Amino acid sequence: MTDDIIQELQRFQQYTSQLHGLIARIQEGMPQSAEGEDAQGAVRVRVGQDGLPESVAAVRDWQRRRGPEQIGAAVVEAYGSTVAEFMSAQSQALSSSDWRERADGLQQDMSAPRSSADTTPPPEVSQRDLRHVVPRSIDEVAEAVISSFDDLARQDPGAVERIQAEGSDSTGRVTMTLSLGSLAGCTVDPGWAAKQSAVGLNRAFEEALRDARSALTRAVEANTTGGESQQLDTLLDEALAILSDPRRITDF
């Protein structure tokens, strides 16, 4: 029974490793960023894979295309247009790849019964350093795992998604609001904007965006302590240490 458990764990680890490799290859073949503009072409926005704007820039003659009181809305419009194009490009790249066939092949390999005549050595159970891990009894580890998952289940999964963070330029005339993976809003003082060239406006856009991204990072980190993940990581080491030495199972 112990050998069967170890073999299944080895097969599952091999499967997850191959699946991670497949996901990495898919991501490498996907567009890394996209650029777009508002309907009047006054503002250009570049969006990265995280869905957040990487840059926001007004064109040289932006005032002829959009008035100062509309420039904030133009930023949001340009962002929305860019995201739509980005999603379309990603969808096309995904549909042209063979990810589904590769994933099905991995699933079939995982589901296929292992032949007793198969002498191919399975991969190592773990590359983690378990030399200094002193596991508790199986019952204690199992109880701790169940308790940890209960704690995770009680967390609000939408709390991070609802986070919003604001950032402003040094003058406080331009403010951008970000949520996880999205530009939620942009406000620009029209009286101040009317006196700005594209250079001055873009400097403010850059400062506000950088400030907003930093604020969003801090807000997300404050809402995800990482304590639960660290505890599960420790429990994984204990479980692997037990499974790597069958005598520990029979001794408990």
C-alpha cells in the first residue's frame, strides 16, 4: 500500500510538472502587450499581461482631438479599446495553438494504469530539501492539513478582486484608479490640463500611473498575508518526509 501511494504521488508530481511546462509554453506564445487609442486618437495606452496599463500618453495635438475636460475619459476609453484588442489577439493565439491536444495527452498519461512490467524509473517524489524535516505523526499532519484548508475556505475569495487603489501625480491634478487587472478611472483637472502640452500631461500620467500601481501592490499585499500558504508549505514538507520513508508510516 505504501509503495502504491508513493508511486501515485510521483505520477501526480510528474503530471503537474508537465502541465506547468505546457502552461509556460502557452504563455510564451501569447501576446505580451497591446497598444490602443481612444476614438479621436488623443491618447494611446499600452496594456501588459496583468491587464493593467503600462503606459499612458497623449499625442502632441491632443487638445485638438479632445478638450481638456474630456482627457480623463479619453484615457479610460483608450484603455478599454486596448483591452478589447488584447483579448482578441490572445484568443486568436490560443485557438491556433495545440494546447488542447497536449493537455488531453497529459491527462491520458495520468489516467493510464501503470504496468507492472514498466521498469521506467519514476521521477523523484520531490526536489525539496527534507533532510532537516522532522514530521509529526500522520494523524497530526492530516489534522493540521484539514484545519488549514478550513481556514482558507473561510476567507473571502473576492476580497482582493474588490480592492481599488488611487495614485496621483506630484501636483495632484491627475488621479488614476486601479483595481486588480483593470483601470477603473482617470480624472484630470481640466483647468490645469488646458495649460499643458503633451509633454507636461504625459509626465503627470506617468507619475499618477506609477503611484497607483505601487498603491495597488501595497493594498494587495496587505490583504494577502501569505501565512496560510507558508503553513501549507510546511505541511507539504512533513507529508513528503513521511511518504519518502515508509518506515515512518509503519512506526506511527
